[in-house]
Amino acid sequence: MSSDAQSARSNFSIVTFPSLQGEWDEGDGASRARGHAAGYTAGLRAAAADVDARIARLDAEQAAAV
């Protein structure tokens, strides 16, 4: 092995990453999924209420203009 290859090899090491498996159990994952779904549903309801309010306002404006 050449000295350049030897010096290059000594400059690098194996990279390891921590494993996240086992950090959470199945209950945590299910709880996270339920929380996400609840937040998504709340956002949809808020958007629907906003759309309904805008439609009502525009209907009132149109009725007043006629």
C-alpha cells in the first residue's frame, strides 16, 4: 500500500448513527398518529367554518346589491 493511501485511510473513520428503534413503543406511535389526525381534523373544521362565513358574507352582499 502506498504512503498516500495509508495516510488517506488514517484520516477517515467509520461513521455510526444512533438507532432510534426502541425509543418509542407502539402506544407512542399510535398516540402520535391520533394527535396528528386530531390536528388535521381541527384544521379542516376551522377552514370549513371560514369558508361558510365568507359564503354567508358574500351572499348578504349580493342580496343587498340586487
